[in-house]
Amino acid sequence: MNFRGAQYFAVACAVVSLSTGTMAVAATGSATAPLSVTATVTSNCTISTTALAFGNYDAVVTNASTNLDATGTVVVACTKGAAATIGLNAGSNASGSTRRMTNGSDFLTYEVYKETGRTNVWGNASTGLYDAGTATSSAAQTLTVYGRVASGQTGAAVGSYTDTLTATVNF
């Protein structure tokens, strides 16, 4: 077959192959599929405290007629969007709902409150809980604990009095 004949033959083969569908055509392509990505942010809170230190109580002169006030803090940090309440239990030396510091067998009663006016007792349930609301960020929120040793406890003996409250954050 001469050169001219080879061209006609190649074209004729290509036409025949196209008409029968057997000609191999190189093609590229792609396919896509979605990949779902998920995560769940859970509610979480941390809590810490600083001491409520009343200092010296004078059972004879000053505090016989004047309350002894002091403050401490509860620091709470919650996940943004978490609603939290904070409770303070009655303490290690409570008698019923009366909070007491102890020095051996001697006691000095006190109370803790949610506000500076010292009218709403900070407790561990229901209306006694401090409502911290819903966190707008994960930044720590410092809450003041307003404490008071009531005046007139003239029977208090000399010594150091202590108690431990447990602070609980509910979220």
C-alpha cells in the first residue's frame, strides 16, 4: 500500500470504528461526595473560691452591738450558652440551717448572703441558689459572698473559729 492508500485506510478504519462504537477515546473526569463534619460542644463549668475571712470578733465591746461583716468570692467559668446556678451548703459545723464556725466545743454563728444588703441568704437549693444566668462567653465571672457574724454573741470563747462551706455550680 502506498502512502496515499495508507491515509485512506486509516480514515476508513476510524469511520468504521466510530460507527460500531469500538474506538477507544481517552477521557478524564471527576466525581464528588459530601463529607459530613460534626462536633458537639457540651456544657461545662469550673468553680473556685477565695476565703471569707472575718478577722477579729470582739464579744465584749465592739461586736456586742455591731455585726462583723466580710466578703469572699466564688469564681465560675462556664461554656458560652450554659445556664448556671451556684449553691453554698450549710457548712461543716451547721446546726440545722444555722451556719457555725467552731473552736473545739465553742461556736460562733454566721451567715452568707447573695448581695451587699445582706438580706437574701445564699443557700444550696431553690431560692437560696445564686442565679448566674446564661454565660455570654467562657470568661470567668467573680461573685461576691457577703458574710456576717451577728452581733451579741457574748458567750464566744477566745480562740480561732473555722468552718468550711462547699460551693457547687449546677449547669
